[in-house]
Amino acid sequence: MKESDLKLDKLPPQNIEAEQSVLGAILLDNNALYSSFELITPEDFYKDSHKKIFIAMTELLEKNEAIDLITLTDHLRKKDHLDAIGGVQYLTSLTSMIPTSANVRFHSKIVREKSMVRGLLRSVTDIARNVYETDQDAEELIDYAEKTIFDLSERRISPSFSVLKDVIKDSFQMIEHLYDKKETVTGVPSGFKELDEMTTGLQKSDLIIIGGRPSMGKTAFSLNIAQHVGVNMKEPVAVFSLEMSKEQLAFRMLCSEAMVDSNNIRKGFIRKDDWHKLTSAAGKLAE
């Protein structure tokens, strides 16, 4: 397969007007740069001249200098980039494109969206080239494709930069919500009353590490929480284990939900009333 076969005859997805609007907004209001930082990086700009301008703006910000036509022009001239971006006339035109910086976040989202689609096109082309031009087996190619797409999708999940004033606003809204609810457990209950009283439940984004010596019941405790959240609270739960197979995990949860002796079940000593308990537990866990 030739490299030319992988190329499309169309221009890559881009929105020049949105890029210009972002840069113009920053010139009108330097605070707009913080909002842009939440969503985009210099690499997200399609036009190289826009990338150079955005980098120059961030460099001025790092020096704690104002970003306006005079300082930006001077900075680009020192870097020998002024002619490459279209000169002073082009910088001036950016400020005349929009009357206000109020929509900078929306325009930044458009820039990021187009950048992600271009990244997807590059990834797909790269994957196709690997398929045709390498001797890797199918499993290696699939692993490479998954990693490539996963790396790209990470940007879709969460921005890497947050402005404190926006976070404070969200936090204050959360405090108001908690004040209105007045509950001892504001997160997802773990099923252990005393633990929930200390933690107020399992909270979003929490990383909880359970420590203890071997054979002290760490896995059983974790599975009990997962079981309670999934079966009783009807919340989605995923369990990952490097020590036990999926069958072993399911066996433990089944015996726990049925409240039967797992040691006896493992040996095959199952009483008549245990069958009913196990069947009922299996139905609950399978929902």
C-alpha cells in the first residue's frame, strides 16, 4: 500500500474563524486566555500562524506581561515570527472580528473538537499503514490500535487545566446543595454503617486504598462493598483483580449474597435450603 493511497483529497477538519475568535478574545480580555487553557493547547490550532500567536501569548503571560497589540507585536518581532503570522495588520484584524470575549469557551471547544477529529484521522491513517506495511501479528496490531485511540480519547474525558475561580464556583454550589440536603451520608453507602459515618459514603473521584496483612479479609471487604453498591444501591460497579479469576470472584459474591458457608460449598456439601438461597442470590447478582 502506497502512502498516497492513505491520503484524502479533502482539507483536514478545521475552523479558521473559531481560531481567530479565540485569539481575538484574548487580545480583548487577557483573562480569556485562562478559559482557553482549560480546553486547548497550541497544537490544537490548524494554522501554524495561529499556533505561533497563541504560544507568544502564553509566553507573555508567563512573564506576567500584558497581552495587547503592542506587546504581542514586539514579542513576535523578537522571535522573528511577525511576518510569518501576517504582520501587524493581521493581529489588528483579530480584534475586529468579535465585539466581546464572552464566547471564548465555546470557540475554544470548536477548536479542540476539530483538532481531535484531525488527530483521529492521523491515528486511523497510521493504523492502516501499520496493518499494510508491518509484519506484526493481529494481536500486536490490535493492541497498537487500541492504545492509539485511547491516547486520543483521554482528552475527551477531562481537561488538564482548571481555573481556580471556576472550581470555587462549583465547590460553593456543592456546599449549598449539601446544606439543603443535610444527610449524614452524601455519597454512595458502602454497606458498613460505621465506615459511612466516618467517610459520609463513597465520594466521586475518591481513591480508597485498603491496607492489611495477608489473609486479613481485604478482598472479602472490597467485594462486600462492591456487592452492596451494585445489588442494593443499583449503581454500576467494576471489579479488577490480579489475584483471582472472574469465576472465583463470582463464587465469593454468590456465597456472600446467599449467606452460605463458602468452604462447605467449595467441598460440595450443599444443604437443601442452600440451593434456594444460592438461586435467589444468583438472580439478584445477575440483574
